[in-house]
Amino acid sequence: MFDSFSNHIEKEKFFSDKSRIILAASAGIDSMCLLHLMNQCGLSFEVAHFDHLTREGKSSLEAEFVKSICDDKSLPFHIGVFDKTKPYNNFQDEARHQRYQFFKSLNPDCLVTAHHKDDTIETIFMNFIRGKSLKGIDAVNDNIVRPLLQYSKAEIIDYSDSEGIPFIEDESNFDNNYLRNFVRNESLPQIKTQIDKLEERLISLSNRFEQKDRILYVLAKKVLDIRENTDLIFITIESIQSLKEDAAEILSVALKTYGFNTSQSYDMVRSISETGKLFESSTHKALIDRKNLIIEKLDSGDKAEEISITLSSMPCTMKFSDSKFKFEISESTDELTCKMRFQIPISSVREKVILRLWRPGDVFYPSGMNMQSQSLKKYFTNIKMDRFSKAKQVLLCHENGDIMWICGMRKDERYWRIAGSGRYLTVTMH
């Protein structure tokens, strides 16, 4: 299995351009097998474990076990703990939310999970009996990578036994009150006794339906006026209205990719003239704007609203909101009119600069307006910026609080023409 795994990750280039790889690991056999394989491949990675504080302290013992494995292999280890003070209705949903929020807080370029072929089969079957779809699990989804999806549970067990890989079995996996456990432990084993090659049949069926969905999406995209801009998707209101009685069905095909169901598509069409109305799926939100239906991916956790970058930490590159910013100190100035770059003499900066999201009440002095102030709210209205884009707009601020640059858009008159000599702070937005 090692040679197969090594060739597989090389062929798929799962980790070739990733600088920070974090394995989300439990103490179970799947995670421990994956940790062993990644370590044997010589990958540079860290391990993150989340303690749900369950089973009368046993989950905490598992956390200590994972840490000991990491210590033994000299792997960086991170631990998150379930916050019981937060209100919730469903423990499983809240646990998953907190777990992935913790993983996201580590800011990985690549988050690796130990899902395998049996997990895909269970997911297809569960989606089917719930009447949702025939979709399985993707090997790559944004920055989440699942390199074990081509291997069965039996293959993982056999390899782990042969390598003597230690693990702890979570006893809650045998509690059939949970639907997935019931499907895994009861339903699928019984169905397998009646249907040959059930796994291959389900995966093949799922792949065929996904292929048809992709074809339908391409056709719907041609009928609707759909444009993609970075992380936003725009569908013109005019193109939706032109479809008349077929609008909702065609829109549902286009929006299925983003988690919206047919009922929501009908609601959108009925509400198409209600500017500002918002809809949410499990993964995305849709906003009816003046001229467009705008789709955006939901945040999986809270985002920082402000970060400080000290001069002493430069040169450096920071991720903030949905952009990357490169901070460096240079000896000469570049073209001042470039919207994606800002420069200021080091002598005009004290110890740090600040990146933050815009806030109601923000005011700046737009370049070229002879020191006339303007609220950012009015500026955004004048350029017809939609609500989603406004919520993510980043500002570069002086440590005294002044806005120096609406990043990627416009500079402040007070700062962009400051004369100076010697070294300059250069901020480039990617």
C-alpha cells in the first residue's frame, strides 16, 4: 500500500504546491494509518486533533495518545477543545462546526483528512435515502485533501496490521443511534448479501450522475448569463426573467453546484424583484441585487476583522479576507498609479500598519479630490459595489487610524503623494 499511496499522491499532486500541510487526525485506525503513510513519504506536515470532551474523559486520553505519537515522530501538534459554554441544539452539528473552525484557525494551505472509499459509499447511500442526491465525497474540495479515498477500509486495516500501527478504536463508532453508524454497521452489510459488487455499483452510479450534472450545468450556464469573478458568481436578473416559466428549473440546475435545492430556486424566481433578499444553502449564500443574483461561499468560521503588521516583521506575506498582501521595504518608489500597490516613506510610519475590514462610519480623502472627505458608504454606493464585496473590502490603515488605501481600488490623498527619500514601505495586493 505504501508504494501505491506514494505514487498516488505524486500523480495527483496533492501536496506539490502546499507550504503548510495539516493532518486532521483522530486516534482511530484511518488517521493513524494516514499519518504513518505521510511520514514514510517524507512529507513535511503538522497534526491537529480536536478533543470533543466526550465519553467520560476517554476522548481526552485519545488526545494524549495522538500527541504522544506526534512527539515520537517529531511532528508539530495542535489541539483544540470543545467549548461547552456555547449554546447548541444538535451536538454533532456543533462539534463539527467547532472542529473545522479550529482547523481553519491554524491557517493551513492544505487540510488533510483520512476519509476512505467506504466513507464515500456510505455518503452516497445516505444522500440517496435522504432524497438529496447521489453525490459522494470529493478527493479535493477547496483546501481539503483526502488522499485515502481510493482505498477500502479492509486495505487500511490490512496495511496497519502489517506495519504494527497503533490506534485507539472510538467505541461510539458502534452506537447505531447515529445514522451513519446504522448504515455502516447494519444496512449496507445486509444489502451486500443480496447485491454483488454493491460498492462498485454505487460509485459508478454516483459518477454517472455527477457527469450528467456537469453537462446540465454547462447547458444552464449557456442559457443563463453567468459570470465568475474571483469568489463571486453573478447571474443577471434579466437572463433569469427571460426564461419565463422555465426560469426556476433551469436556475435550480445552475445553483445545485452551490448547494441550493429546487424549492429555493423557485423562491428566488418569485422574489427576483426584491432587492436585498438573501438565501442560504449549507455552503453558499445568494443575494438578489439590483441587476444580478450574486452567489458567495459561506465562511466556515469567524474571520479576523483586523491584523497589525510591524515593520520589524517585514518582508512578509499575509493572508487577509480573500486576498494576499506582500509587505516589503524597498529603496525606490514604483509607479504610484498602480491600484494593486501602495507605497509610503518609512519615515511616515511609526512601528506598524494595519489591515482591517471596512466599518460603517469610515471616512477617507479620495485621491484627486483636493482633500475633500467622503464616507466609504457613499463611495461604495457611487461605484455600485454589492453587499458581499463591501463586507470583504480590506483597508490599509496608519497606526493612528487613518485610512491610507482602499486596497485594490483607491488611495487616500493624505498619504499617496507623500514625498520622501531612502527606504519605502511597499504593500502589494495579490
